[in-house]
Amino acid sequence: MSALKHLEMPDLEAERRRFQVVVAVVMVAFIILALRLWYLQLIRGEYYRTLSETNRIRVENLPPPRGTIFDRHGTVLVDIRPGFSLAIIPEDIKDMDETLTALSQVLGYDKSVLEERVEMAESEPPFRPIVLIRDMTRDQLAAVESHRFYLPGVVVQIEPRRSYEWPAFAAHLIGYVGEIDERQLKDSRYVGYRQGDYLGKYGVEQQWERVLNGQRGGRQVEVDSAGRQLRVLREVPALPGQNLVLTLDANLQRRAEEALSGKAGAIVALDPNNGDILAMASSPAFDQNRFVRGLSTKDWQDLIDDPLHPLNNKAIQGAYPPGSTFKPVVDTAALEEGVAEPGTTLGCQGQMYFGNRFYRCWEKRGHGRIDLYQGLVRSCDVYHYQLGLKLGVDRMAEYARRLGYGSRTLIGLSNESRGLVPNSQWKLKRFGIPWQKGEDLSISIGQGFLLVTPLQQAVGYATLVNGGKIVQPRIVQRVESPEGAVLEEVQPQVLGEAKLKPTTLEFMRRAMAGVVQDPGGTGKAARLPGILVGGKTGTAQVVRMADNEPRNRDLKSVPYEYRDHAWFVCFAPVEAPRIVVAVLVEHGGHGGSASAPLARQVLEEFFQIKPPTAVGQKKPATETGETQED
């Protein structure tokens, strides 16, 4: 009993209060959980259900393969190949900095470049892959695959990549593809394109983008918690783009590019009857595959800063004084306007005094008294000075425009130059100064303000030899389906008629044949065995020479940038022309020695003529050798 007396009775009231507090806390917690569950299930249920499904089931983009590009004979020029791209899915990565550090170490890649690409894609929808490296090398691919288990959220995508079969082949005509930029993404012409898509940036690839680009596909894949693919649930295959068959002849193109190797300039070969571009070479060129892989800022800047301008298509963008290749235009105007006839003779003493200065002929000794035929064959400057004075700039300009000079040829390539055919009204408007009569002399030999492109030269000469039709240059023959069915035929187009007399056209064809075939002709370096070739040489001054400076100067004594441009434009066979070739060699010197031999190489390929052996062969006129002005 004594022990029981020492036991205290429990405080039942305190126990009851503590119990009530616990019950209240539990009830509040239950209410909070219930409200939260109600909010998640009823209010935000659809959102989290979608998010959950998205996290488990991903929709992957399948870019479409671009169409194949063929030459006129079915040779594949541009195709596709599988490419491996490294991408990340940010939502599957716990530590982005750690992952990027690991990737930079594994691949030997600049981490700052990877970080920049992640930042650029911050606005992308959730779970859309961000491409870090396109077109990985085999070593890079192996390095990533060997570390994939330790790189959650890192994926390797297989994409169709553009493949240009021969580096730099027809680069300026075919063009290249590149990643779409921010400006294009906002352009209504590119609705449906996404960041990271590739599209044509230049040349045929750009102009025929609507045809070459296919239709994207997609697939649903199930992934695990680390973002690794488990299985494909559904797939809609991408549809390839349509194919293009060009007018280009691959063998002729290759021969033209070989002829220009080591030089700056352009060669254009076209069919004068329908305008088909058989070859279009611009030198120096660039490797289109570098753009597919992605150029660094430094590489891009190097291309832009190159003084020879490899990114410029000199065949359509380069505008140069035509020099003596303009003389057939002057002769055509003289015949049409009755200023001269084939038998009209004029004298040349090696120079002509007009105003307060002497205007020289390239032949210092003079050509004596010659007629219109010999004036063109021997490229007499003084003869054409006199024709130019009689015609005046406005009539010379009129016939130049009739032949297609001074306007775009509508070839369908971007950045084509108009060139420049000046007249008296143009100068007054441009400079506020009246045209001076002495300027007629400069225009009559293709100098002064006059500027033309190699393609305009080819079209102009085609007009003279095809009966007076101004043909539109054509670079695509037809569009085909991936299976080879013809979907669209691109028909040849005639832009207009020069409206020249048949007698004028016949004389011009015969006189230009004499330029190449006659003993005194300046274009003899373009002769072919068994085939008559006609044409005209030209030497276009880059800077005006001093009055006492010899015309037939040693080019090696002149700085490269001050040397004359060398022209040669020709056609063959004379009796029924099938090809016109325009050759320009920048700072090449005389057309007869620098450009005519290149045209001959193209003609040899076209007519399948085997070049003669070099052993014991007489070397053609060179920079320092034979006296040929044009």
C-alpha cells in the first residue's frame, strides 16, 4: 500500500489536449493532401498526363532526303548519304554543365561552342533534341557510343546528308545547302521549316528548293527514365524530294574546270539553238561538302576575304569590259545602219588622232587599208574607231541590247549582274555630264563604261549565229520523281528576236570564222582538225596605259592586278553551230594566247577530238612570246 501511495495519477486533461493537437495536424495534412490531389487530378490532370506521356513517349522528327541531281546523261552529281549528328535532350540531363564538359573531353570539342548551341535553342519545345554536332566523323561516333551509358540525355541521330560527288565540281552552278537561319525561319516562303533544317543556300539548290526538298516524317518511340530508346511505337516515313536532270554535261564541265585550273576566270558553254548550259565553270571554286559539315567562323571569313573571290560565280556575277570581243556588235550595227558594207575600206597607220590625243591600234605598224572583213579578222582598233565615230554611242548601245547585253539573261540563278551598256542619256543621268564624242572610240573597242558577263557574251554570240534568236539559258531539263518518272519538262524559251538582216548574220558568221581560220586571224589557237571554228578574241584593259607604253608588253613586268583580262568567245561548227564557248581569264593578258587555247580544250571534249601529243608540238602564244594583241 505504501508503494502505491507514491504513484502520481496521470494528467488526463493534458493528454487529451496533446491528442487533439495531433489529430488536428493529421487532419490539416490530410486536407492539404486531398486539396493537392484534387488540384493535380482534376485541375491539372490533363497537363500532367500529357507531360507524363511525353516523357515516356517521344515524337522524333525524320528529315526528308533531298532529291538527286543528275547531268544530262544521267551521271549522279549530287546524292544523299547517312550522317550522324550528336544531340541532347535537356529534360533528360541532370547536370548540363557536367554533361557538356564530358562531351568536350570525349570528342576534343570546344565546350564554349557546345554551350552556345544549347543557349540558342532555349526556346525550343520540351523534349525536342538540340543538335550540338552535325555530321560526326567515325572516330567521334565511336567515342560517343563507347560512353553512352554514362551520358543520359545524349542521343545520336541518323540523318540524310547532302553528298557532292566531286569536291568543287560545278560548285557555283549547283550551289550548296546550309542550316536555315533566323531570318529565313520568319520568311513566309519557308513555312513548315524548323530550326536545324537544311535548305538550298546557293545555285540550283536554292532556286529549286521547292522541288528538291521532300516531306518530313516522324515516329513515336518509347524511352526509359534516362531517355534511352526502348522501342518504336509508330512511324510515318519521310518522303524524298524530287530529282533534277540538268542540261550540264559532266565531262565537258570537268574539262572546263581543268582548263581553268590555277587561273581566275570563267568558262561558259551553251547550245546556241536552245540555250542549254553545257558547262559553267568559275575559278577558283569551293568544296560544297564543307558547308554540309558546317563552316567555322574563321573558315567562312577566309572565303570572304580571299582576293580571288571563290564564292562569286564569275560567269554571271563578274562584269568586265569586253575588249575586242565587242567588235562584232559594232560591225553588226554598222551593217544594219548602212554605215559600212563588207567592201568598205578604211586606213590604219597604227594610230588615229582625235581631239587632242592619239588613239593607238594594237598593231604598232598599222594594218594599212583594209575592208570590214579584215578589220574584224585582224581586230584592227583604228578601223573600229572610225566605225564608232560614224555610229555614235546610242546606235552601238541599241544593237548591243538587241543581242542581250545590258540585261539579265534570266538563267534562274541569284545575283546575276546586268552588266552595263551605256548611252548618252545614261551618262547625263548618272554623272550630269554630256557624252563626249571621244568616248565613242572607247566603246567601239569594248572599253570605257561598257561591262558584260561571260554568260551575256555566250548569249550574244549565240544570237549572232543561230539566226537572231535571243535564247534564255536553261540549266534544268526536267523534274523526275524518285522512281524516275518525268513530272515536268522545262521547255527552252526564246526571249526575243534581234531583228537582224540575214545578210548581216551570214557576213558576221563568215568573218568570225576568219578570225580563227585565216592566217592573219587572232584566234588561230582555237583551231580544230576537221571542224571549222569561228569566234573573236579580246583584251580588256584593267587600267589605262600611258601613251608611250607598248601594247605588246611583257605581262610579267606588270603587277597581277593591273594586267589585262583575256577574252575569247567562239562557236562551232561554223556551218551549223552546236556550241558557243565564252572564256574569260582574269588578268590573263591577250585573249589569243591566254583564252583561245582553253576554249579549244572545251571544244575538243565536245567534239571528242583527241588532243595532239605534246612532244615536239609548237607551243601556242604565251604571255611573253608571240605578237598577238587579242
